[in-house]
Amino acid sequence: MKNIIEIIVPCFNEEKCIRPFHEEIKRVFSKEIPNYDYCIFFVDDGSKDSTIDEIKAVASEDEGKIKYVSFSRNFGKESALYVGFAQSTGDLVVPMDADLQHPPALLPQMIAAIEDGYDCAGACRVSRVGESKIRSFFSSSFYYIINALTSIELKPGATDYRLMKRSVVDAIVLFTERERFTKGIYSWIGFKTKWIEYENVEREIGTTKWSFRGLMHYALNGFFAFATRPLRLVVYFGMLVVLIAIIMAVHYSIGVLRNPEAVRNGFTSVIVVVTFFGGIITMILGVMGEYLARIYMEVKKRPIFIVRETNVK
């Protein structure tokens, strides 16, 4: 009996991608990895177009190999990945994008890594051809900052596209937080991972759903999900500010003793100092507020997703 590779595919307004993706998966498995069988688990993340209808059509044509879940609204890619992992049953599991920017042709190399004893085989982009320079700059900066300020280590260019053993998937499902950052979870759980490099593949069908604003929000979620050092830095910064204040007080006191008339001309400096420290305090409160907001959302224990329809029994 063939081992089954379950492919988790989050979808949001991907009606044009469903059938080409399905055809490419069938081609790769029949010609390049015939010793394995596939099961595709589509997760419709509240699409506004006919994505779910396309999924149902493909499911009727490839009966027994297509599973799907359709959310009641858009809950985000992280929630879609979670339900895919939680309800997957395959011997090996791999999340992939429906737009084929995660090349199915890499699957044979990933399988070879697993057979060599690795727990996970991840795809890593070595170029960002087709992306704007500003977007590439912010992406590179994100990896540098999050690696410097958190206990996790993200490999630059690493994607969500990775083939995993059942034990790895079971470990991911243990994380039930609402504000999810799957890339950080991959790193946190550990396991032996082999990285497979590939050139960036530009999207040929449909349009990207990731705006610059959405990517910034995703980056901030990842940062606050795993970074506690900013809170410690706030303490150190507060100590530094107190030290500066003491030095300034001593400096001005000496100046007043030497020239009593100088105190009458200190209005401008007082305004500058008050404004500066007011801004610093506001920034510190903002950092603490971000953490409190996430605690607030977690203690509510709202569901990560709500299913509208599914064929998963």
C-alpha cells in the first residue's frame, strides 16, 4: 500500500487556480513520485468568488482524493493552515499555495530528504525575482529583526512549503493560540529539517492577496507572538532615561549656581525635554498595549475558525 502525502491548500478567491493546481499535482505524482499517493485538502478561507464551487467540481472528478472545508468568513491563512493540520490524516503532510508559486516539482527532493532521516524538508527561496525592491528590503529586514529580538531563528527566504512527518504535524497542532504565526511555530518546535533552495516563481494565474499592509500586519503578529525582549528593553530604556534625567538635573543645577539668571531662559529646553519624554512614554505604552491586546484576544478563547460546509467526516 502506498504512503499518502496530504497536501493542505489554503484558498482565498482562487477560483482560477484550483483546476491547474490539481492537474499539476496529478502529473507530478503519476510521473515523478509514483510510489506515493496524494490527498488534497482544500481550505476555502471565506472566498467571495466561486472557489468552493471549483473545489467541489474537482472533488467530484477525483473522488476519494479531495477533501475540503469552507469557512463561514475569512479567518486568514494561519487559521486555514491550522484546520488543515488538525484534520489531516496523511502519513506525510505538506502545505502549499494554490497559485503554484510553491513548485510541486520540488516534492521528489523533499521525499528524498524524509527518506534520508529528516523530520521535515522545507523550501527556501534564494531569489525574489518579480518582487519590488522595497518589498524585498522590508522582508530581509523582518528576518534580521525577528532573529535578533526573539528566541527563534527564521531562515531568510523560508516558506510555509515544507513536507513533514506526522510527528511534526502533531506538534504544530498543540499550539492553539488565536494570534498564530506558523513560521515561528515551525522554528520553535525544532525537529531535523533539510532546506531545499529554489528560484522564486512568479504567479501566472490570478492576483496576490497579500497587500503591503497585510504583510506588515503579518510581520507584527509574528514579532509580538515570539518576542519578549522588547518588554525587557523597555525596562533598560527606563533606567537609561532616569540616568539621563539625573545627569541633566546636576548639569542645570551647576549652571544655575554659576549663573542665577540662566534659569529664566530655560523655558525652551523644558518644552523640548517634556515633548521628547512624552513621545518616549507614548511609544513604551504602545509596545505594552500590543502585548496586552494579544493577551485580551487569547483569554476570550474565541474559535480559530468556523466551518460553513465540509466533506470531511
